[in-house]
Amino acid sequence: MAETDTIEDRVVDQMIRSAKANYQRLPVLEVIVDRFTLALAPVMKAHCAGNTADAALASFTYSTVGEALESLPLDSLAMVAAAHPWEGDIGVVLDHELLFTTLEILLGGRAASRKDWTPRAYSAIERKFGARLCQAALNALAEAFARLCEVQFVIDHIESSPQAMVLSAPSGPCVKITMRIDFDGRGGNLMFLFPTTVFESIRSILSAPFHGGQLGGDSSWRDLLSGKLEHTPITIDAVLHEPVIALADILNWKPGVTVPLGITEDQHVTVSCDNLKFFSAAVGRRRNGAVALRVVRDYSEEEEPTDVTFD
């Protein structure tokens, strides 16, 4: 009889666990997180003085808010961020390994050897540096969501412990995302907790099946290419005038001969690059004596290249 009760108890426990684990998947959110992972490494590199950074998605799990909070390390730095214009808060948790790694980098310290860390209350400067790091990551996350809707994540306050965060009802569904960030072999985890109630206004979009392709018009390659081209040095030519001169006259040129170009004071010059006209400009002089050009006609607004095809 005892054995039968034990089997029944196991079946009941399994049914309860299965019921708890039956959460609505958000396929589009998973895609957004994947793209956020790709964007996080450059953000961390820029934030940490150009040090090479690697970011990877360690886990993406569906659970209850209570289970997600209980799974967080007790010695982590926990923050609550408000999502505008969504109604609700999300949790951001930074473990001590990532916090102290970024502190060493930002403060110019040498790489310290790994050793056991005794949990303690974080100092004011540690909390401030941690909040800046998390806010930089949240800004990148907002950009990942921008292809679907406009949202802004702003850190509201820092909690005394991860379990002290109040995000939603403990039994409510939650998405826990763990990102692994490394700087030359050193680093730690950055965790995000999203109660699904915060997605109420876009739940229908996030829960829709994703069959691949572009999400909201992925123009990241175009932005990257434009950013690179903006800083590319080019050589431009200012054509003052193109007179027609007979070849016989040119052959008779000798040192000291004056060549009339037929340029008037109000004549405009044409500025071009590789035979592509950019603009027309009036010639003048600045107070320091340098020759300057004032744009009077922009050809780029009138003529578009016809040999380039965009998608």
C-alpha cells in the first residue's frame, strides 16, 4: 500500500510540475534576444574602454516569477528597471564576477587572479558602476525591440538582494534570460527577468510564430555600411572652367604666355569626385585669405545613380 501511495504521489508531483512548466512560448521574443546577443558584445567593448568583449546567450527559460527569483545568486547586484511606455518593471541582475571584472578594466587595474569572494554589501561606487553597465545593456536591448515597437528601459532603483525585487505576482509567468559576457577570459553573467505581464500590449506579436526572414525591416547592415562610408576619405576636384582651345594654340604655348580662361567673377565652380558631380559653388575668400566655396546647387538631390540597386 505504501508503495502504491508513493507511485501515486510521484504521478501527482509530475503532473504538477508539468502544469507549472506549461508556459506560453514567445517565439518573436526569442528572435529579439538572439539579435540582442549579437549587439551586446560591441556595446560592452565600447563601455569598457575598447577591451575585446564576447557575449553569448547562456539560457532562455520560462518559469514563474518566484522560481526565477529563487534561482538568482544571493551575492549579485539586483536592479529594477521601468519599461516605458509599457506598464511594468523588469529585473536586471549583475553577478559579482562581471561587476569586478568591469571595475578592474574601467579603473585601469591589472587583471587580478581568481579567488574566493566573501559576499558583502556593495559599496556606493560599485553600485554606481554596475548601474551604468546595466543601463548600457538595457539601451542595446531597447534598440533590439525598436524593430517592433518603441520602448525605453530605465533603471529605477537598486535592491538590497535579488530576492527582494518585486516585479509581479510570484506565481505569474516570467522569462529569465542569462547572458555570458567575457573580457579576455574574465567575466560573468548578466541576467534579465521579464514578467510576461510587462508584454501585455505586444503579447500577440511576441507569441506569433516566426518563420524566418526580416523582423521589422532589418537594416543593420545598411547602418553599418553608412557609418563606415561617412568616415572614408575621398578626393574631390573643383573644376573652375572648361574652355575650348584649339590644339594649334596649345602647341604654341611658351613660358610667359597668358592663357585667357574666360572666367567671370560670378561664375560658379563644379565640385566632383570621380566624374560624379556633387554640387556647384561660388568662389570667395575668408578673412584669413583662404579660398572658400559656398554651395549654391546640390546635384545629389537632383541626380540619383542609376547603376546601383537597393533592396
